[in-house]
Amino acid sequence: MTIHQTAERPTFELDTRLISAVAGAPPPGTGAGALRATLTFAWRVLLKIRHVPEQLLDATLFPILFTLMFTYVFGGAMIGSPEAYLRYALPGILAQTVVFMTMYTAVTLNTDIERGAFDRFRSQPIWRPAPLVGALLGDMLRYSVASAFVFGISTLIGYRASGGLGGVAGAIALLLVFCFALSWLWLIVGLTVRTPAAVMGASTVILFPLTFVSSAFAPPETMPAWVREFVTLNPVTRLVDAGRGLLDGVPDAGDIALVLTLSGIMTVLFAPIALRLYNRRT
Amino acid sequence: MSHETWAIETRGLVKVFGANRAVDGVDLAVPAGCVYSVLGPNGAGKTTMIRMIATLIRPDGGTARVLGHDVADEAAQVRARLALTGQFASLDEDLTGLENLTLLARLRGHRGKAARKRAIDLLEAFDLSAAARREVKTYSGGMRRRLDIAGSLVVRPDLLMLDEPTTGLDPRSRGQVWESVRALVGVGTTVLLTTQYLEEADQLADRIAVVDHGRVIAEGTSGRLKALVGAGALRVRVADSADRPEVARLLAAMLGAAPVLEPDPVALSLRADEPAAVARSLAAITERGLGIAEYALAQPSLDEVFLALTGKPADGPAPGHEEAST
């Protein structure tokens, strides 16, 4: 006995394209290898830059503003002339610009979690860390672009690195290594904090003291003793000093080794925590 | 030892969030090659079940196997054979439809041009070619859903899980989603879908599990379920809302079922298995001078299913019906 008037099973004309596309799909394989999967996620960062150029605006406008502001506002007061100050502060401006950008790693990851793309990626048969490592690799490109802008604008207003191109390349490379290591910490933040806006808040609170209370913008000798102590311990100070040495053509092997060691320690410390959180996240 | 005839087999599956036992001892056995529907209201634990089966969260108790592989111990094998389309479109809004599918095709092992080719074929099949180069944030709800399902088909999964694939879609988009599910079954993929609509489960599924508060409260073929809850429901809209209590009382007496008053003040519904009795009762009401604007016999709603199975309507944030006092 059937009494349905409105719920009669309708006969759908199955679309032949749909059937052939579905039937023609290859059976499930093993998924992309670790390297290919990682590069695919790095490619995704590039695509995002193309579609959301505002992201890169952050990366480019920020350094331009900072370079000009610091040079012409603080320059005269600090070391006598804007040119002399630019020479002192450029490694700091570079470090601050790029170190600040690392927080977008956390923001992007958090947005993925919120929108559900994260679930989709995690249910793929691929090397587990690929989405995270791929994103970090893609971010390296953003950091390089920002660094190029800092040097471009500085060159326009008269900056010349005595370390030459080698010094510039060395300073940028060192910065990228440091930021890659620091980004693992941001992945932890991105996986723990609830919303992208909260990520921004938390990040700013950490990043402002870290970049300002360092040797980036003023010589530590001019600071009170207790501040100087923090400055000496601050890893950003080490990064800035090492970069300054490279740019000025007097690289300090000790400083460089220290930055590389610090980066190694941060990676070894934060990466396993980030990966564990990523695998266990509910 | 479990074997491949079950696409999904769970035993005593439990997931607890704080004080909330979201999934509270679920036994499921989904035969390979069929469409299986998990029917339940918001908050019944459907999504949590799916996420455990898809290896996204770990069960707190019990076991789940997908095509013979344990979700906890053999997660990689499970992931290789299933595809999940979650409740919220899991796409990158900043990327185009083509880029989203190419990305997923690459992750599933298609290389270079083959990935792009697969993406283009899928866009064509899901009627999205015209929008292929537009960013997903410009897509309508139905387009997103189709793209999202296409994303699960870059390879032909052995098991496809769809979490509320048609919630919030217009009828045309819903038809397209149903059509895709039917096409998949034709090629031997097992489909598990969750839904809040009995009609959807009835249209698509070979078997249905009704869940409430993290438990399965009824399971079986669509026919068996209908035998439990009644095959149909009579929906009536009265011409004047003042007449509704009287119409409800009369229908209840003549059809022997409890009327459900809808949030709409002129609408009511009740279980009705006998078309002849329905016709007689409606004629009797009209003879008494009570105006009926509209009536229809349809499948029971989720609320009516729950009323029949548990004696109370489904809870959840959706506007609930209130039981009439007769």
C-alpha cells in the first residue's frame, strides 16, 4: 500500500557526463609522495598570494613605511644623521619586518581550521607534516619578497652595504633560517588559539617586545642595565647583530653560529609539539 | 576478525567531550556497495561519528574499521580508501574552483598535467566549467557543495562520506547532489551520508540508522523504518488560524493520531497511514464549515519520526513543533 502523493520516487535522468567522470576516475592509490605533497602545499601559498595580493601588500608596505619612518624620524636624533642611522638600523628594520610576518603562518593555519579545509587535508593519504612544512616553505618566498623590498627602498635613499651582494644574501639567508624555526612556534599558536583574530592579538603581544627590546633600533649600551640584560638574552639581538656583521662586511662567525644553533634548538623544540598537536587535534 | 564485506563496522564507539557523551556506544555495520544513511537532528552525534571513522579524531572507546582496517592502528590505509566531504564546504575560498580541484588531485597522486585534466573533467561533470576560473568565494551555496563533492572524487574512493550534503540547498542543487550519489553507487562506491531529512534518507539509502543523543535508536531498511514510524503524514493548512484547535481535535479523533502543531499558526500535521480515512476526515471537517486552505500527504518529517520512535519530538536548535494537547 502506498499513499504518497508528494514523495513519489522521481526518476532522475542521470547525467552521462557525471557518470563517465565518476566511473572514469582512477581507483584510490597511495596519494602523493612526501616531497610532492609538501610542494603542492607550497604551491597553494603562491596561489594565495596571486589571489589575495593584499597579503603581499602587508609584506611590502610595512617595510617601506618602517624604513622611511625610522630613518627620517629617529635617524637625526639617534646617531646624528639619517644616513648613519640607516646604516645602523637597517638590519633591525629587516629583522623586524620579516619576524612580524611569521605570525601570518598562524593566522593562515587557524583560518584553515575554522573553514574546514584543515579536515580535508588531514583526511588525505599523505605524509602527515606535508601541509605544515609546505606552508612554511611557501612563506619563505613571502619573506624573500619582503626582504627585497627593504633593500630596494633603502638603496633608493642612499644605503650601500659594505658587505656587498654576498653580505646581503648572507643576511637574508640567515633571517630565513631563523624565521623558519620561529614559524614552528606560530604553528603551535595557530593550532591552540580559537580564532584568527585572537591569533593576531597574541602574536602582537609577543612580537613587539621581542623586536623592539633588542639591538635592532638602538645600541644596548644606551639602555638601563636591566633592559640591557633582556636585550642580551633576546634571540632577535643575536639575529640582528649577525646580520649587521654580514652587511657591514665584518661577519662574526660566533654570532652566525649562535643564530644557527638557536634556530636548530627552536625547530627541535617546537616542531614535534606542533606536529603532535596537528595529529591529535579534535 | 572483520572482513571486506563491511565498508564500515563499529563496535561500542564512544566519544566524550567534557560532560557530553557525543557518541555513546554506537554499533554500525555498513555493507559494501550500498548507500547508508545516518538520520538524526542537530547535536545527535552524526558529525562526531563521521570524524572518528575518517580518522580525524580518536575514539575514546570501542573500535571502528573501514574496509577491514582499524581507524586507530591503520589510519593510513583508511585514509587511502575513503574520501570525506564535511558539513561545511572545506575549500580554499581564495582559490578558484580549478585550483582547488587541481590541488586535491595532486595530493591524491595525480601528477602534472594529469591533475589539471582530472580537475577540468570533474568541473565539467559537475556543471561548473563556466565558474572554473572564478574564486570560490564568489560561488553560490549549491556550487560550493558540488565542488566540495567533486573534491572527494579526484580518485574513485571505496568509501565516500558526506556529512549533511544537502542542508541549506535549494531543491535544484539538492537534486544534483542526489544525482551524484546515485552515479557513484553505480560504480561500486559505498556512500555513507548523514541527514536531517527522512525524505533524503528514503530517496537514497538502502539502509538507515536513526541516531539520537549519540545512540542508534532504530536501524534497518527504509521499509522497516516506515513500518515503525508510519508511512505517511497528513499536513493541513486551515484557512483561519482560529479554527486550528478544532480541526486538530477532529482529525485526531478520526485518524487516531496525535496532531503536531507547526510553528506556522495555520499549519498542523499528523500521522496518517490510510488515504481513505484521510479523505473521509477531510470531507467531514469541510461539512462542518471549517475552512481548509491546503492539504497534502507526505512522508513523515524528522520530528514525526522521533515522535513515533521516542514519544517526543527531536530536540535541537531547529524550531521544534509542539505537541498538541487533545
